[in-house]
Amino acid sequence: MRDEGTAPAAAPATGQETMNGERTAAGPGRPRRLPWRQMNGYYFVGPAILFFLFVSIFPLLRTIQMSLVDVEAGVPRFVGIRHYANLVQDPWFWNSLSNVLTFTVSSVILHISMGMGLALLLNEEWFNTTLRNFMRGLLILPWVFSTASSGLMWTLLYHPFGLLNYMWVGLLGQEAPIEFLAKPGLAMASVVAVNTWKSYPFYMIIILGGLQAIPAEIYEAAKVDGANAWKRFWHVTLPQLRPILIAISTIDIITTVGHVDLIRMLTRGGPLRSTETVAYYIYKTALLDGNLGYGAAVSTLMLIMLAILIILYLRVLSQGDEAGETSF
Amino acid sequence: MKRASDFRFKHGYLIHQIFVVTLTTLSAIVILTPVVWMINAAMRPIKEVLTYPPQLDPSQLTFEYMASLIENELYRGYFVNSSIIALSTLAIVIVLGLLAAYGFSRFKMAGGRIMLLGIMALLMLPTVTLIVPYFRLAHLAGLYDTRLGLIIVNSAFILPICIWLLKRYMDAIPVDLEEAAMIDGCTRLQALQKILVPLAVPGIVGTGTFAFIFAWNEFLLAVTLTDTPDAQPLTIGLAAFFGQFVRDWNSIMALSTITSIPLMIIFVLFQRWVVQGMTSGAVK
Amino acid sequence: MQKRTRLSILAALLTLALMLSACAAQPAPATGAASDGDAMEEEVVEITWLQWWVNEWGPDNHAQLIADFEAQNPNIKVTVVDVPWPEMAGKLQAAAAGGSESYDLFGTESTWIAGLTKQGFIEDLGPWLENDPEFAAKLTPTTPMNLLGETRGLCLYLIPYQFAYNVDIFEEKGLEPPTNWDEFVAVLQALRDEDSNAYGMSMPLQDGGFLLLRYFNFRLAQEGGQMLDADGNVAFNSPEGVAAMNWWKELYDMDLVVPGSFGEDQALMLEFVASGQTAAIIDGPFIWTKAKQIDPDIRMAYAPAWTHNTGGYSWACSGMGIAANSPHKEEAWEFFKYIYSDEVSLKMTETVSLLWATNAAVDSLAESDDPMLSQVPAFANQDPENNILFAPLPEASKLIDAFQQAFQQVLAGEKDAQTALDEAAAVWQAELDAAK
């Protein structure tokens, strides 16, 4: 907050150059201006960075430190990279890694396609705007119910005594109930379904916001050119939404990878550890079994892998983007 | 597909309307069934929900479970705590996030890219990795079992996403407008306040909603960093109904139903903002 | 103008939130200071008890226990920290690793003891018991939770596992409670009703808990086998072990237990018993008071003890430990003495059906009308005919995971019993050797 007060004093004269933002303005012609502009930026960024230093970086360093230590009868012992060496040979770690890959990829695809589909419907012109707004309100309901209670309700819905199997066996007359959470492959699909159901509204809303920002004239022009609905979606809507889609898919990947609550409620990693994701594995190893050093090692490794993955993901996606600054 | 304003083909418009409305309604029915089931379980003895097939006699419905929660002082306290924690988290991340996003979006700084990269990395921390260090730090800082402690750690997890999202929104807003304002004599902060923030409202609302819901639903940090109802949010109150052997389904579902109402209201309010901000047309 | 309005609303909202958060920070230090002040004046020692029992024992009941203790010990104040059971292990681990002195004594499951011992968080109670023979004499032989020869906790209540059934459903169907394993299968067959989708019981195999290990162990012991031999080596991959595993596999294949039990947890199992969807359960008497929360009219009863090649019950316990870094161990021990006292034991056994792990409580059951409860003294006193003991294991959850894997693979038909058990046994033996 203090920085706010000092920033304006330095601001006025810098007009044009700073507005151009990036390196163009930092030409060699005006070396005298440079420190001022840099200072300005730090004033704005400073509070957040300080906050991170104390509240995120410090504990993170501690986690990394923990990953190099083993505790025996309360006495910490430096073990170097032994946890990491064990980790590489731990089949359950690799199992959790492949599970989280399936979980994340399918969740993200479903979140965004479902969010997109419903956002497109809600973005249409409706004969009654109130009805549309009402629908929009209803469709975010899964998101506002707590994860714990939704998870609990879904365990019942999926159960052989639950609603879904009542429809399957009782109404459709099928012979055996579907064991949604009890068959390895199916359990993963069931968890992904709940995760999709629970989180799509956020993406739907963001996409809807993006759709409404697309100027109608672009569509009119496309129509005049004779583009059909599909072509307009492909050549107008998608490119216009591209920045938003990149942003939300990145956030989605990150939040889905770190997800523990739903899996804890629905399957606890079972059956046969087929839904045990890395985050759940960390939770189980560190918090349930008390192998904190090992858990910290999994955390650190996961963080590194995720960071690399996201950077690659954004690099690939931002290619051909005229701004070129999509990623950072 | 877009804006079926082509009234020359009236029946085409009609078919289009039927298609859109029916498809939306069908999706809503499928999506809302579990929600209806949850509300149902909040309003009838749970034995009737757990039997097969479930009993649906409407005369059995009761508001007793919700009423007893609303009357419960402990749960009112949880509700107040949740509101304070979520709103304060929201305030912190929006203020810090806007400033930082502005800094990253409009300035070139030595080390700026590195800082952004670092923030990207922080964005990837799952809560579960930092639980144990936080427990220790909270004790050392005297923030254990306080709302302030939860506000701070919640902010730490949401702020990276906020900065990143807000920066993206700001990057999309042309600098010309600010430039013009500053030539007209606005200070930089005034330009930020009068030009950029209003234009970024959709982004702020979207980000803010995300931050609020995250803080409102956060559980793992809350259960680790608090001991007493003085500081605990609703998620802890909800977890108290999950016993080792049996769970109080009625209270769980009743509590979720009650607490989803303020979220809905906030959301509907914000949604209007998003639409307004978007349709003001200033972005493009 | 509109923009300005929006902006000012936003600003107002943020200001409000910041103000609220500023208020939020205040109460906590204030109350802290107040209690410190009290402590100074009256020289009251405050001990903090971390546990998950407030709702399980009933809030009033629980509060009364504390009030009675504080009345008897005016110099000790007990602060209760109640954590839901599913979060308890995580909370203990965080406290242990965080080096916190905030908890003086805590509830624990035997599965958590190994991890807590590793963190150096849990006091060796052996010396305490030696110095207090009068107290030690109140405890049953099965009460101490021993890990590698050291007493790391005391069982607070015993949970025997035996076939319990819904009396009304049995009467309606004209069924008698089973007295052996064959009758057990026959009863399940009679209870299976395809029209109402009713089953006799379910086998919740989901969580890394003890349940399926207990089921297996129950049959294993009655086949004449054991989990670990006298030297502490793995023994469950014996012919008896294979026979026990195959028995459960056959039962699972007969469509007599709820399909999809792999995905069901212990709580859901009990909830279906309580709602009458399944008619029986293999679990402890404490369960009944829980079932009454869902159906106040439910009547449950135990089948008499079963025998196959041998007899005996499988059982488990939840217990208490003292934090090794607690500055108030003496006071915590006073609380132990109170909570294991004859008075509390009898009260808890009677009111909430928790079989307190003390001689007073156990002996009071000898005269019970219930065919199962009357056997409790025998197994609590480690009568080898009656007692299927399960001691705390090092790396317990890793072992349970390995075993669960084997059990599920056999039931799913992926592996035969011998192969699966051998694989699990290899994991167990490696961990047991490492622990020695």
C-alpha cells in the first residue's frame, strides 16, 4: 500500500515510452529514463513479490529441505538425494503419474468442451432473456455446492443402491448394476465425470464472457461471406477465444493436477490404486503415513515436472500468436 | 449459429429457438439431478434416501435440518468466519494482483521475466505440499488458529493465478487509452484507476469469483492450521459431520444447501457485472 | 458514470473486506491473553487433548467427562481440540513434523503409531506404567499398544468384530443368527432378494483401513493360521492363508455381498445397514449406537461366536498417546488415570457401547445376556482360544496397501490366492526386516 503513494509522483512525464510497454521503448537513446521506469514497475510488483517471499517461497524451500532429510525417532538425518533415488524406482509413483495424466487430460478436455458447449447455447439469442439468465444461474449450481458434500452424494448416486443404478437396473431392466467406483478403468472415468460436473461452470462463465466480447460485426461479415455456422465457429469464434482458452486450460491443468478432495471422497485412490493421482499419493505418503521426507520429494519432483510441462504447453500454444507474449 | 436475427425465415428462427432451449434444458436436467438429490437429502430423513428405490413422498419433506443449523450459534460463527476469510482473501488478491499485473503488463523490468516465471511456478503448488511447513510457520508467527493466518495462506495460493489472469486481461487492453489519459494530465495511478480498472472489470470479476470460491471451499489448510471454532470456516463445520463410522447426511446436505445460497447471490450479482463490462464494447 | 459507480462499489467492497479482516485478527490474541492471565492467578495447568470423539461420544457426554475431571483436579484445565476422524492422521503428522508443543495428549489408531514414533512425537509409556503399578493393574493385557517392544499408546476402547444383524429383518424372514461359517452363507442366501435389490451384507474394501484385513484375519485365525508367527515373521501366505482367501473369494463370487463393494467405505456400509438396505454387518457394538442416529428404532444383535477349526474374535482398538515433547506429561498422565478409571469405564461401556479397555469394564460384561459381549472378558484377557490379536505394525499403511492389493486382485480374479499372498508377504517381510 505504501508504494501506491510514492508511485504517482514518479509517473507523469513518462507518457509515451512506457505505454509501449515492452522492449521497444527501452532503446539505447534514452538511458536516463530507464531507472525510473524500472523503479515504477517494481513499485507495482513489489508488494506481491514480498508477499510471495514470505508466504510461499520460504515454506517451499522448507519442503525442498525436508525432501533431503529423513527423520528417525525424531532425529533428522541428512540423506541427500536418497528419497529421489527411491522415488525413481517406486512403481507406485509412476502409477500415480500415469493416473494423474489420464485424470488431468480427460478432465481438462471435458471441462472446456462442456463449458464451451453450454456457453455457446447461453450466448444464443433466446426468445426470453429472463429464462436464459435463469438457466445460466441454474447451470452454475454444481460449482457452488461444497466438494465434500457433492463427493458424498456422488458415492451414493454411483452405488449399486443409488439413483444411477436404480435407473439402470430398476427402470431399464438390466441384469447387473454398474460398479462405477469398483472397476479400475470405470472408477477413473467416474471420478473424471464428477470432476467435470463439479468444475465446468467456472469455465463456462469465463468462455461466456469471452463470447460476449466478440463484436457482432465479425459474425455479420462472415455471414455475408457465406460462412455456415460451423465455419463461423471454427474461423471466428475459436480464434477470438484463443487467448481465453489458453489461460483457462492452463489454470485447469494446474488445479486438476493438485486435486485431492474429490478423490479422497470418492475412491481414496482405489480400486487397485487406479485413481491414485500424484497429489493423492503425496497426501497419503506424507500426511497419512508420516513419510514426510519422501512426500516432500514427490512434491518437489512433481512441481518441477509440472513447471516444465506448463512452460512447454504455453510455448507450443503461443507459437503463431502475434503478441508472442502469451506465456509470460 | 450466431444471433439468429435473420427474421426472413421465421420458421428457421423457431426451429433454432426450440433447438437451443431444448438442448440447454436437457443438459440442465442431467446436470442438476445430483443437486436436486442433495437438496432432497437436506429435507427428508436420510433413511428414505438411502433405501432402494429411494422414497420420494413429498409430504415427508421438512425444513427441520436447515432450521436447526441456522439456529445453531456455532454454525453462525463458522459462517461469519468463512465470509471474513473469503472476502479478505478476495480483497488481498485483487489489490496485490491488480498492482502486480499492472506492473508486469506495462513496464519492462530487469528480472521481470524471471519473476513472472517464478510466479508461474508458484501457481503450480498443490496445497498438500506446503501443509507441514505452514503448520510450523503459523505457530512461529503466532498466526496458528487465527483467521488472519488462513487469509494469508489462502491468498498465497490464489494470488499467482490472479496475477497471471489479470496480466493477460491487461495485455489485451490497448495502451492508447491510458496514454491519452496521461497526456490529458492524469497520473499513472489515476490512469490505472480510471481507465484500466474499469476496462478490466470482467477480468477482475472472473478472477475474483475464482478467488472467492477457492477461499470459501478451502479445507485442507483450514483443518491443519486451526483448532477452535473461533477461527474455523464452514468447511470445518461441514467436516465435523463426517464421523468415522457414520455421517450426518441430513446436516451435511442441509449445510451445503444453505451455504450455496449466498454464493449464488454473489454470483448472480457478479454475472451482471461481467455482462455489462463485456458489452460496454470498450475492449475492442 | 456507470463505470464510476461500478468502481466505487468495488472499492467499497474491498474496503469492507479489509476492515473485516482487520477485526478478524483481534479476537484471537485477546482470548489467548485472557487465558494466560487466568493461568497466572490460579496456577492452573492447561493440557490440550487432540481427539475425534466429541460427536461420536455425544457432545454432552463428552463435555461432562471433561467437567468431572476438572472438578476432581482443580489445578488442571483440559482444552479439547476436536478433529473429524478422516483428518486426524494428517493433523497428528503435521503436529509431529512441525515440532509443535500444542498437544499434550491425543487419540490415535494403532496404524498411526509407527509413523508418529518415527517422528519422535509419541511418548514411550512403558516407564510410566512401571512407576504406576496401581494404574497398570486396571488395564487388560491387550490394552497396551506395543510397537517393537515399546508401549506407544493405550487402547481406550476395544472393537470386536463379529456378525451383527438387524433383528427385525431376521424375524420377518424367520431367520436364525448364524452360529458358524456355513450358516453364515446360508443366511446371506436367504437375505438376497433380487426384487428389492436387498443383500445380506456388503464388504467395503475401499479404504486403506483395517477392514478387509480383519475379515481375512477372522477367517485365517479360524482356519488355524496367523498373520505373523511367534518370531514376528510373515505367516499369512500359508496353506491356511490361501484357504481363508479362497473362502472370501467364493463368497464374493456368489452375488451374496453387495456388488461394487470395492468402491464402498466403512461408513457407507453402516449407513446401508442402518437404513435396512443390508441386514447384517461384521463390526463392533459401538456401531449400533451409530446406526440409531439414522434409524432410532433399529434393533441389532450379535450372533454367537463362530468356530471353524478354531474359535475366536478378531478385534481392534482405538487408543490414546502422550506427546513426547509435552511440557505437561504429569498432568496428561493424571488425565489418563481419570479416563481409564473404573467410574468412566463403566459409564462409557454402558452409555455408548464402547468397550473400555479396562478390567472393570470388561469384567462387567461377563454377565451380559448378549452371546458376543459375554465373551469379551475372555478375549480381552488374551485367552488364546478367544483372541485374534492384531498388533501395531511398522509402516502399517504400506503393509495394509500391499495386502489390500492382494485381496482385491484375488477377488477381481486377476491373481490366484497363493501368488497374491506371496507378493504381499514379500512386501511385509521386507518392511518388518527393515524395522528390526
